[in-house]
Amino acid sequence: MNGDLFADETRFTDEALGEQARVLRGFALARADALLAAVEEIAAAAPFRHLVTPAGTMSVAMTNCGERGWTSDARGYRYSAIDPDSGRPWPAMPPMLRELARDAAAALGFAGYAPDACLINRYLPGSRMGLHQDRDEGDKVAPIVSASLGIPAIFLFGGMKRNDRPRRIEVRHGDVVVWGGVDRLRYHGVAPVKPALHPLLGGKRINLTFRKTV
Ligand code: MD3
Ligand code: FE
């Protein structure tokens, strides 16, 4: 390959993270503008908010679209069909988002993936997500699909036990991660995001995670 554009090619090609987990580099790139427009429209109806959990207030701001959304208060977290801030259903999941998730899941052999929830996370410099498992979903085998937009972040990709030392995987604008089946319940998190500037998003990172919650 020629020149600087591909200087880090070896670090940023598709990568197997587990038997049924993979990073698809740039998979969402061609749809990034449309995804961002969709996120803005969703956030206009269901604004980003810093949820409170039993452990404290999250540094990541969140909203949702789809039939259900992930939400939390001091008593605990859950999926809810209603946005507790507005008392209305979450905004519908735009077909574009549904199709991205379906196409990415199909690339790992999960045919016919039909998520019912999309959690949208907004990170500013310093925002982080501690190691956790996604286990509030009824279906613990169906994949979760995650699309990253904006400034880079380091995913912490752990094992089945909290104490397993996580791998650090940099994810950039347009990258998609899919994990399902045997890798579905791995511990994971996001290291504190470093300040950076992205031409489309400025100083922030948006992550969309698609789930099948029932
Ligand atoms: C799963 N969000 O919202 S999942 C979450 O970047 C969440 O905002 C991440 O975890 C974020 O619950 C996107 C990324 C991820 C990375 C590694 C994993 C999920 C993983 C390894 C195993 C299982
Ligand atoms: Fe998670």
C-alpha cells in the first residue's frame, strides 16, 4: 500500500476477538453521515442524559431508540418501552440503523438479526465505562452490534470473569464490533476517552449498541 493513509494498516484490519466476536473496520463508514443525522433526530425527541445507577451517575450520556430502551435510576437498571424523562415511547428505530445491525451480524453468520433496542452512548473526553457484562437482555446468545462514530476510544475486551485481564482494542469512526454466541457474555468496557477532534463530530464519540432484549 502506498503512503501514510495505510501506514497503520496492520493495526486496523478486521480482527477476530473471539470465536464469535469480531471488529469490522470501517463497516459503517459509508453510512456514517446518515447515522449521525438519525442520532440527531432521535436526540431531539429523547435528549441525551446522564443516568444514575446504584453505583452513581454515569460519565457517559445516553438515549435510546427502538421498541425498548435501557434506563436506570438509583434502584437499578432495566429495559423500558417508555422514556422515563418524557413519559412517551422511545423514538422508533430508523430502518437504516436496523439494516446496519442486520448486515454486520450477517457478516459473522448471525442471519436474520432483528434488534428491538438501540442504546446510544455519547462520550466526551474523560467519559468511561467500567468493566461489565450486558446481561439485562432476555436473549443472551443473539449478538450485540456496536458502531463507533467520532473520536477514537479503547474498548476493553475481557473474559468471562471480571478478573480476566482485558485486551485493549482501539475503535475508530466507522468501526463496528459484533459479539454473540459464546462471546456474548464477556466482560467489557471503555477506557477514559482522550481529547481529540473529529471532522464530523468535533470532540465527542457516539456509540450505537443494538440488542435483542426479549
Ligand atoms: C462485549 N457500550 O452500552 S459495547 C454498553 O462503546 C457498552 O459505548 C460500549 O458496552 C460503548 O453496554 C459498546 C463494546 C464492546 C466491546 C467489547 C466487548 C462490547 C463487548 C467484548 C465482549 C463483549
Ligand atoms: Fe456493554
